[in-house]
Amino acid sequence: MGALTRRTILLVTVAVAAGLALLYARHAARSPSTDNAYVDADVVAIVAQAAGPIVHLAVVDNQAVAAGDLLFEIDPRPFRIAVEKARADLEKTGQTVSALADQIASAEARLDEANARLRLAETQWRRIEPLAEVGAVPFQDRDRALANLDDARSGVADATAQLTRAQHELGASGEDNAEVRAALAQLEHAELELSYTRVVAPVNGYVTDLTLSTGSYATVGAPMLALVDTDSWRVVGYFKETQLRAMRPGQPARVYLPAYPGLRFEGHVQGIGWGVEQQDGDGARGASGVPNVSPTVDWVRMAQRFPVRVTLRDLDPVHPLRKGMRAAVRVSVTAEGAADPADEIAGR
């Protein structure tokens, strides 16, 4: 084979390789992908809000539950007693308020009677006073009428004071009464505490990390078990910063899982991370509150990776997802605004 033939073959090979590299870079710019991804979901920690022994455990580890299903029940007897006591206190308070209301009614009746006596005394005084001045009636009758008037006025003042005191003791009436409101609040609190003894699933999901058993003691604020929320499945992929230029929320994404070879999951970009920590521990939350993503090779300036969250749709129950599964993600972006192939090559 001559030198010219070898040179021709070499040039053709280089040209083909360059063309293939350009096509690959263009394809990578239009469909950025990563195999540094995993399946994620919200994990809901179930925390006890009442203290006591568990008398009924309704689930087993890894069991599927629906929102509202009973998980476990804490001994409700002390809380039922508290509810009954609160109801008795409310009834007693109602009786006290009713008695005070009766006192007010009696005080109002006494005041009406005192006012009637005052009106009569005033009438008698208006009749006797002018007659006494001209000597038409004895002064004894005048003095008696004046004394009756003073007594009637004093009776009105006393009845008014009694009514004011009774109204002050009662305060507002009915459910607006402060004592009644306090008793009602205490009853509502006791009923709320009783409701905490039945712990139900807040979301659809799978029970995980279950270490409880009947007889275990629940402490307020202590995590008892966890639920993997099956309505929050998503995939988090770590894409190079050079791949993000044309990526936007809402763009279609395809997800592939090693657990299910040949199966493709459909979804869309939900959001693109705005910051990462440059420390060890991919995906862990850093001190500043953003994820940690460590560089692949410390001595080479490689493109940083940012988390891209992909929301999945039309999930197949035959192929269930599990939190932490490895995944590969490919995002379809529009040609407009796509990354320059040369930039993509430089970023690799």
C-alpha cells in the first residue's frame, strides 16, 4: 500500500471521527443526559404526639398503607378520663354561670321594685310638701313622707349596687363567658389529646424502619416509624453545568433504571438546582443548606454538577420504585438556545 493510500485512509478516518464527534456533541447538546442519578421520594417521619404504651400495632414493616389508615394506637384510657373530667368541669361551670344569671335576674327584679317604691315616695312627697308649707297637714306627715323618699332612694342605690356586683361576677353571658370559654377550651384540648392516641398515615406510602411492637412505650416527640410517600416519586439527576444552558422546567425527560432493563419511564423537569457545596458527599446537604457535590477528579478542573429534579408520570405498579435506586436521565431540550457543541466538548 502506497504512502498516498495510507495518507488518504488516515485523512478519511480523521474526518469521520471528527464528524462523529460533532454529531455526538450536537446530540448531547440537544439531549443532555447523565447516569449519575437516583430515585427519590419524600420520607414522612411519624412522631408520637401522646405518651403511653402501644396497645395495638396495625401494620408490619414494608406494608403499603393509604392516607388515613391506622398505624398504631396508644392506650387511650387516661385520655378518655381526662375528657370526661373536662366535660364534668364544663357542666359545673355551666351550672355556676346559670346560678349567677339567676342572681342577676333577682337583682333586676329587686331594682324594679325599689324604683317602684321610689316613684310612689316621690309622688307622695310632691303632694304633701306644698300642703305642709301652708299648714294644711301636720309636720309629722311631712317628715314621714320625706323619710319614705330617702328610704326609697337608698333602696334603689342598694339594688343597683347588688345588680352591678352580680353582673360583674357573671361577666359575659352564654358561651361568651370567660369561664365557659376556658372550660370549653379545656374540653377541646382533652379531646385533641385523645385523638392523638390513634396514629394514622398522613400520606399514601410504604411503612419503613418499623421497630415497634405492641407494648412499646411512645414518648411525645419521639419518631416511631417512617413512611415513603408514594405520591412523591421523582428522580434526581446530577448534570454538568455545561448541560444546563438550554434546560428548562417542563421539558420532557426519559428515565432508565438498571433494576428494569429495557424499560423507559417518562417524566418532565420539575426544577434545576441553584447551588451546591463544593465538598465531599454527593447529594448531602451542606452547611449553607444546599447539596454537596464533590468533583470527580480533584486535580482536573471539571464542570460542576447540579441536581435536576425530574417528576415521573404514568408509573407502572408492576415495576415499583424504591427510594435510592440508581437511574439514568435524558432530557429533551429545544434547538433554540442549545449549548454550543464546542462548549460541551470542553466541559467533558
